[in-house]
Amino acid sequence: MNWDSARAVAGVGLLLFVAWILSSDRRALPWRLVAAALVTQVVFGLLLFQLPVGRMAFVWANDAVGALLEQARAGALFVFGPLALPPGAEGSLGFVLAFQALPTAIFFAALTALLYHVRILPWMVRGFARFFQRSLGVSGVEATVSASNLFVGIESMLTVRPYLAKAQPHEIAVVLTAGMATIASTVLGLYVGILQTEFPTIAGHLLTANFLSAPAAVLMSRVLVPAPRENAANAVEPMPISDPPRAGSAVEAITQGANEGLKLAFGIVAVLIAFVGLVALANLLLGGVGGWFGFPELRLESLLAWVFLPFAWMIGVPAADAMGVAELLAIRLVSTEVPAFQQLAITMSEGAWSSEHAVVIAAYALCGFAHLPSLGIFAGGLCALVPEQSAVVGKVAWRALLAATLACLMTGAIAGLLCGAGGVTGF
């Protein structure tokens, strides 16, 4: 084991220690869940990164998403013409987020709706939910939401909607954390489109990150918001799951999915315009104040990067690249993961980092909705579904954001440890 790997192992311990220190009940630490979630992450990582069958699955998944992305571009090219051509293609005008990346969200939303209609995704969700319930020993609500978030986003709440009114605080926390620690399939193509030129195997890595983050999300959430001590054994009740309403036909499902994807794309645009602009305003004010003390370049991301710096180093990022990864994590927290992934692509194109190992860890640690805009979206959506739980949501929401952030960092540490430093693919 090299020094970076040793730090990654210690980093996992540090993340758990931080979660325990900030727990709402430190005496109710769920030891069995902690052990089971760590074993699940490591076993799944070993399967994908070390075993030949896992490597084949990784390559197949990466190629499959790449092929889907190519087909998604066909519709964007038909509508937007040269504006939709990716960088490097003949006639391309360069990277334009609105015309090259966001249309893929519409395509993947329509595809996801179709897969739900033909009962492929519900079958997969049930399978993973049973696995999480039995391996982690969590309730049906927690297992089902964690499984749903492997494929969809805020829609995952609909799978357990009938049970949310009576859900306990620790279950509500898991619902929020699982949503913010993973990414939805509807935006997978968006991130792949941003990074694929510089990181050809990014699709496989992002899919893997989602599966690694699901048990990490449950772990961190249950450490920060434990179940009551009298329920420490956490008896497992029958697993609830309620499918979203089914469309009348495949065409209707595709149409509804495309329309939802359009709302999602416009929602992303609105959030980016608002938060990137607000961060720019904050940086203007900070720069003005910093100028009085000789620091005119003072920025919000730079301040937050110092908070993330020790964590970036502890999860295995080489010291020379730790500040760069910390800045990306800070950008994700305040401005969503989209500009963070864009900055990662720019960093890679410029060759600014000394190690490809840092790129791998950064990609995994950034793969999640763990940011302030998402907190508002998930907390607001949950309150709209179950208004009677609004007080509980308000009480656990910030802990859920912290749990999601720690879960993403843990995924980065596990991936860096198991991928090794042999190259960007990790193979």
C-alpha cells in the first residue's frame, strides 16, 4: 500500500469521525450499519476495479452511455445545427453548454420515462432495494429511496410517498441524503458530454460513483441522524414501494419524459444563472473587502476551499493537487456540480494537475447533488409531498447536506484506493 492509499484509508476514518462528532446522538452509533456499508462499498469497488468481469461491465457501461450520447446529439443537431457540434468536430463553434450538454437531459429524461413504462427500471429498483435492505439492515423506505436514486432524482420520493407521512426523522434524513449524494440518470449525459473529450471513460466512472455513493449516503445519514436507541436493532419491515403513475402508452411516456426533461434543462439554466451570478456578486464584495487588507483576489470558493483542503488531501489526493480538488468541491457546494465538472474539464485540458489519480478522485467526489441549490430543491419537494413532515425536514435538512457531502468524499476515497494511480481509467 502506497502513501496515497494509506491516506485514503485514514481519510475514510476521518470522515466517519467528523460525522460521529456532529451526530445528533453520539451514543446511538449504528455499528452494524457502518460495517455493512463499508464492506458493501469495498466489495462493489473490488468487483468493478479488480475482477475481469467487473472490468468488462465497466467498459460495456461506458461504451453504452457513449453510444446513447451520440444518439442524443442527433436530435440536438437537428434543432440547433452547428451550435450542437461538440468541440473538435468539423464546423464546431466550441463548447456551448446550453446547446451541447443540456439537450442530453431531455433525451435521457425521455429514455428514463420509457424504461419506467416498460417496467425495466422498477424491476431494477426493487432488486437493489432488496439488496440494500438485507445487506445494510435498513427500513424499506430507506432501502427503496437509496435504490431509486441510482436511476432517478427527486422523483425517487414518489416510490415511497405513501409511507413518508409516518416516516421517522432518521428515514427522512436518508431520503434527503440519498438524493443529494447521487446523480440522476437524466443528467448523466450532461456530465459525460462536458468531460468525455478529456476523460473518455467518464461515463463508466460516474455510473460506478453512483453505486458506491448509495450505501455511503445511508451510512453518513444514519451516523449524523441515528435511529432512536430503542430501535438500534432496526427491525426490517416489509419493503414498501409505490411506482409512479404509468403512462397510457410508450409514446405518451416518451412525450411526458421529454417535457419533464425540458423543465429540468430550464431548471438547470435558471439555477446556474442565479447561483453563478450570486457567487460572482459575493466574490465582488469579498474582493472589495479583501482589497482593504491587500487581498483583492479574495473569492468565496477560495475561502471554502481551505475548509475542503484537509479532506481532499486525506482522501488520497496528492498534495500538489489537493487545493485544486478542494476548489472544485467548493464550487460544487455553492454553484452546483455543473460548473465544477466544467472546471475539471478545463483543468484536464490545460494539464494543470500533476497526477491522473487526482482526476479520478475528483470525478468521484464531485458526482452528487450535494450543494445548496439541491438542498432547496429536495427539501422543498419533500415538504410539498408531505407537508406534515415540514418541521422534521427543516430539522434534518442541513445534516442531510453534510451527510451527502461526506458520502461523496468517502466515495472519492474508496475509488482512489481501489482504482490505483496507474492511469485515468484505473485499469
